[in-house]
Amino acid sequence: MRFYFAMFLAVAATTSFAADLIPGSAEQWPMASGPNGSWTVKTTKKVPAVFSVARNENVLWRTPLPEGGQSGIAVWRDRLFLTFNKPLPDGTPTSEAKGTDIVACCLDATSGKILWQSLLAGTKSMPHSGIFSDNTSPTPVTDGRHVWFVNAGGRMSCFDFDGHEVWTRTFETRTRHNAKNAEPLLYGDWILHVEMQDPDDPKRRPMKAKPGDRNSSPEDWPLTFVRAFDKATGKPAWVADAGVSIHNTPAHGIAHGKPAVFFGRGGGHAPPEKPYGFTLASLDTDSPGKSLWQYDSPSGYAFYVTQFDEQNAYCFEPGRLCVLNLETGNVQKMIPLNEHVDVRTFDEEAMLWRPKRDTTFSPAATGKRNKPYPTNQTNIIVNGKCLFMSYSGHSIGRVDIESRKVEYLEVPVQVVRKPGIPDEFLWGRHIASDSANSRGMDVSPDKRGKGDGWGHVTSASPIAINDLVFFSTMIGTVYVIDSSVEEFDEAALVSVSDLGEAGKTWSLSSPNYANGRLFHRSLKEVVCIGD
């Protein structure tokens, strides 16, 4: 089957620009969540909505990386910033693909040339290319003058744009479980990062766990918190008064005219931060970290990006999207995600989508394992709609917050593209990636890394450019979805793009957009996508 897509979309912004949290960053991508902290951006420039790295179509440049990594890419004008793992010696067995150190890297955004690199030593050894995280997971942050890198294995460092180190600090890591954790955030003069309190903090819960023991009781570990550090010196500034789970990705922005950060507690493996739920905390300079309200969640489903918009904050309960009043934290709506919904599944024999209205979304009926929530970290709010990747069923979900209408569209798991051969779309199946770096070495010791990137994985968080949402999966498939279509049918599927050849591409990184171009990466390379 072949889809027909327009090669590029010229999409004009129809609403006012969101306030940029970093001055001058409107057409940059200064941190994982973009210029305004919402993973979304508005632009009047052309948006590259169709591309294929496998065929080198609409790819402006490609730069091989010395080793694999998972960070997103921060962009400021002619500079790109990312991290990769310290290169393994040639011939390293896959089972020994692990380490403590990562490399901070700066590239020229115009040519892709690597301008400088710097080693960031860590203390916590992590397997490379885990399906939930590795030491390179945090995305760098930049304000246009300096850039901050985080090694999740225990180091945060500040550099100027020429690669000179300004300061560095080490931090204590928690080894009980490994998760994507929060992305570092920049607000004002603060770098926000999720960490335990310092050992000499009298408010810290005592450490009773043995070093490196992932199976210790949750009660044996200190809690983790959103913490702020002076961006100029790295010195601690404040600690939020409510804990946050390492499974959660906090988001910050403007809530009723004042800066705030929204975060959650809960997730798998019994996180110690209790009670489970969600907190909106102040970022005002007179009361930073102070809780404005708290919503207690009976389920503790906090393995998402905790997002909010002008009116509401959003989280998930079993099989439901929970809409909270942004001012009070009170529940406004509980929208069922699996009952009385519209579902469009693809019939391969007939080569068309078959719609079912007011039905049940139950991929478990096909014999596949299902969960009452989306794939981790794949939720995004775009113009009053919540979109996400389903846990199973290979479907994109869309929830209209106002009308409560819920729709699912099944999408192909993968596309096989080869020169001179029509595209082959794979439905409900995939070619497992070799999870190889640019030198051909398999650098993913976790056997689950051979999966399709849906379900039990901390997937790349999507971004939205105007109404277009970009979802990326572990096997390098990139879905470009038009969130604004009236009916969430096949017209919503703008393209099934790719980051490389099927079976030879692996990525847990989010894309970004800056100055009319997309930047993305896999274990092998960084790519620039545009007209």
C-alpha cells in the first residue's frame, strides 16, 4: 500500500504565541519541552512534515555519532547540543555495553559538523540504550549564551558556546530503579532538576538502602524533589515542598499569569514519594517550590509528561483522562478512554480503514497485553485536545477536552523503504532493530530493545508544531498527525516518516523544531530535515 502525502505543509499560526520561558527563544528549541515548556510551538514558516532518512529524502545533512545516546537536541541559532555515551572499545560484547561517562557535544546547525566535545564523568554505571533510560537521557538546556548538560549518572555541567566549562557539580543518584526521569528545565536564573535532597539537609529522609541495591524497600530511600540550582554557579537555590517520582516528567509554564511547575508522584515499582498524586507548585521568586494545590491519585499513574494549559492540568487514572481545574486542582472531568469511543482499524485485505462508532477500544481482545493507559511519556496537549500513543493496538488516540469525544486511529507499525521499490507498510508487526551504533555494534543489552516502541517502554515524548504532532518510536518510525481534522480518520495521518532503514534504526529521542527545520537523532546519527 502507498499513502499519498503532500511533500510540505505551509501552516500559518492561527493563535497567539505562547509566552516563551526563555527570552529570545521563539524560533529556537532551547530545552526538551521547547521555548514555552509545553512541547509545542507556533510558527508561520514551512513545516517539514514528510521525510525519509532511509531514502535520504528531505534530509539536509546527516552526521554520524561516535556512540549511541538518548538525549533530545537543544537548538540555538547555529548551534545544536546533545549527549552520547562514552564510546565503547571496538568489539565490546553487547552484554558489556554500559558505563558511567557520557560526552557533551556541540554541532553546527547548518552543516552538522561537530564543533566540540567534552567528557562528563559520572558515578552510576548504566547499561547503554535501555528502553527506559541511560545516562544520556536528559536533554541539554541553553539560553543562547550558555548550555547546561546533565549526566544522569551524577553530574551537571555548564559550558559557554565555545566549549569552555564554567562550572560543574556532582549529585547523588538513586539506584532503586531507572527511568527517563525529568528533563532539566530552565526558568529565569534557575536550572530545575529532579534529585534527592543533599545528604546534609536536615529534612532529608535517612538513606538506609545499600549502595547500588535496586531491590531495597522503597522506605529505605530518600525522596526525590524538583530542585533549583543557580544557573550561573550551580549552587542549590531551593527544594520543592512536595516530592516527585522519578517516573514523572514535570512541565513548567504560566498558570493564571504566574510561573508554576506541575509534577506527579507514582508509577511502577512502588516509588517512595507518597501520597501518590499531582502537585502544582509556584515558581515565583518570593515562594519558589511552594505547593499551590495537590490532587491525590488513587492509582499513582505518574509516568507521563504532566502538562497544563490556560485552564486545566491533565493526568491519567485507569482508563480515564483526568482534567483538573488549574486554579484549585479540583476534578473537572473524568473522560473514559476505552468506552463509547470511535475506533478506526486497518483492514489489510481490503486495504482500507474500517470505522466503528460508540464502541470499546480493547486491543486485549486480539490476545495482546493491554494496559488502561497510554504508552509512557507519549501524551501531549494541542489546542484543547490530548493526543497519545495507545499502550497496545498501535493506535494514536485523540481526546477532545471540551466535547469529551475520544477517537483512535490505527497506524502502521513500520514502513520498509528501499530505492526503486514501493513503500511496504507493516501493520501489527515490525522488523526488530539491530540497535547498532554507527560502527555496527549492538549497544542495547536489554532484550526488550528489540520491540516496536509501543507499550512497556519510556518512549520519546511527542512535539507539536502548530497543529501537527510528531510521534517517534523506538524503531525509527515518525508519525506526523494533523490534530485539527474534524474526524480523526486517515486524513489525520499526514505522513509515516522514518529515521532510517527498517531493522537498522533505534531511537528513544524526541525531535525538535527550530528556524524552519527539524532535528532528530538515532543511535547512529543526527539528521537535519527541511526543504
